[in-house]
Amino acid sequence: MTGLVWLALDGVGHPADAPPESVWEAELPALRPLVDGGEALDATLGVPGLPQSGTGQTCWLTGRDAVRVMGEHFGPHPGPTLRRLLAQEGLPARLTRAGGRAALANHYPPAYHAAQARRPRPGCFPYAFQAAGLPLDPPAVPPVSPTLGLGYAAPWPEQTPLADLSRLGERLAHAARTHDLIAADLWLSDLLGHRGRVPVPADALAAGRAYLRRVDALLTGLLEGGAPVIVSSDHGNLENLAVKGHTLARVPFAGAGLSLPPAGDIVAGGQIIAGFLGLPAAAN
């Protein structure tokens, strides 16, 4: 059976909680029907404050209520408490201990490694995979730039054609045949979301729509390649560019090529992904 490909969006709230004329108002023939047919999950977990990447992504990666563990929403990078949780109960570690094969598809350029050597501050996804003894830039997986072919800085120009993303998706689907899990940590969406203000900046809105079109192209290639795919997000942000920070929006949880039971919140979403991979649910 082909392994799961997990597109983990960062800071993209569900379109049902987005204002009119948001980034979701783009031509997304694969992504939008998938998300609309999936579930909108609570990312607040009943705790005051704005959801953050550190605790939100740890919830997804462990199936544990990381917000309750921390006593607050925390991020963007995991500190010692979340690192211990990711190392012990993260999907990559659990899957590897069970004899499975997992990989993080992100491409990490030399500048990333140099920055980490000076001051180690990895995000949840690279930390969880490295804590499981898995390498960054695994040779058997086609590398995915989290910018998906957009420039890193404003005005975020489109540097590669959408067709390249579709072909990349097909190659990822092929690589998934020899893996149980391939994840892509797609964080540029959160960076774009932090450019929000009133009035909504036209360049950030255009870039946000372009980014979702690129997610759509990647997803199209994955589906054409026959891979089961899950799309998720850790918290809201990009869906409302009238604000600079994170939002209380619910987040997408949707799957193609597999059946997902109701989740309700991001902790249950993480447990469902673990269950699909044959791992027992975490105890909260």
C-alpha cells in the first residue's frame, strides 16, 4: 500500500471562518473541494489566548494535548517541554520504533544549517524527525521547498511554474510507495499571514492566493500519483489578512484516498493520523 503524504499547512484557518475576499477566493480545483468536504477543527482547545505553532504542531505530531501540558498556547518553536514530548511521542519516533519508515520532505538549504549551528531553534517538524534519528533532506524523497516556488521576501514573486509543483507531487506519490509517512511542513503561509493589517495589503493577499494555488498544484500531482493525502493546519492566520497575528479560526482537516472519522479538535486529528499509521492513540 502507498504510504500517507501529509501536507501540514502552517497558519491557515478554514475557509468557513475566513472573511469575504480572503486568500481562499482563488482557483483551487483540487484543494478547495477537499477542504470543504473535510472538517473544520478547533485549535484553541478551550484555552484562552491565540493558538501557536509550538503547541499546535505538537498536538498534531503526538496526538497529545500539548496546550494542557504547557498550560498555555506556546510557540513558535518548541522549548524543552515540547521537545521531550516530540522526542518520546512524536509520530516519527513512534513509527520508527514500530519498524515503519518516515521522512520529512522539506528542503533545508545551507543557510538553515548554518543558522541552526549558531543558535539551535528548530521547528516542531524538523525537531521531531531528527529526534527520531531521521535525516533532513532524505535522499529517497524529492525535496519540497516550503515556499513552493514563491520568493521568500516581498513581493514574493512566482519563480517556478505550477506545472513543476504538479510534477513534484507525482514524484512524492512515487516516493510514498516505499514509506509509511512523508510529511511536508509548509510554513510560508504563516509568514505571509503575519503581513496582515488594515487595509489588507494587496501584495500579501496576492501572494497568499498564489501560495494556495501552489498547494493545489502539489496536491493535484499527489492525487494523480495515487497517494493518500491528509491536509491540516495548526492555527489560523493567513485566512484573515486584516489582522497581523494569529486568529481563533478553526483549521482544515481533510483527506483524499482514505476515510477520516470525525475529530473535533487538533488533538483528535493527530490521534487519527497515528491510527491510520497503525499506532495506538496517545493517552491524554
